[in-house]
Amino acid sequence: MKTLEDLFRTISIVWAVLLLSQFMFLFVLSQAAPDALKFDPAAPVLGENAVFIIAFAFLAIVNLVLSHVIKRRSFEQALVDKNPKLVQTGIIIGCAFCEAVSIFGMVLALVFSYQYFFVWFILGIAGIVSHIPRRKDLYAAGGK
């Protein structure tokens, strides 16, 4: 059986990889569509596809909120069940929802050539950072 320190180390590694994947998305985007990185300050904020931009913004906000709701519920269940693995589950699911926000930004850049796609990346990265693993959560769920 893994100790709580081993579990914390595993969660931290998974969290770091999910965070670094955001920068890989940006790298892939810069290679696949270098024109997507060009910025024209005179262009309208919502671009030519305002309905899609608003829909993607709504989805991003919903994902960010859901990431924290699911993580909180998972943490609460971990405390009730005294199961620290539920802390790991909550963090990973929360980060996955935040990663989806960055993927929305990537779609906006590739499909719609939307120049403000980076806002979705900033939100996705900030969301993942907000899910940073903490030892105290594991120890509280582990009954120590």
C-alpha cells in the first residue's frame, strides 16, 4: 500500500504534467498555425464568429466552475470515507476540466482564427494552478 507521501508525490507529478501540457498545446499551435499567433489590435474583440466565441466563453466558465465543484465534492467524500485516493481523483478531474478550457482556446485559434484564443489558455492554466495538490488535504482524508 502506498503511503500518503507516495500518493502526494504521484498527485504532484500528474498535476505538473497536466500543467506542462498546456504549454505543449501552445507549442503545437505555434507549429501547426503560426498565423494564429499574429495579433491585430484593430480587429473586433469577438471576431467574425461572435456566437461561437460567446458559446466557447460560456463553456469555459462552466468548466472552471465544475472543476472546483467536483474537486470539492471529491474532497468532502474523501473526508467522510477516510480515503485519500479520492483527493487524487478530485484533483485530476478538476485539472482535466481546466485543460478542456485550453483546448477550447486551441480550437478557437485553429478553426476560427480567433486572435484572443490566449484568454482561454490563461484561464485553463490558472485553473490548473488553482488545483495544486496540498499535503494537508491528503492527511486530513487519511485520518492523520
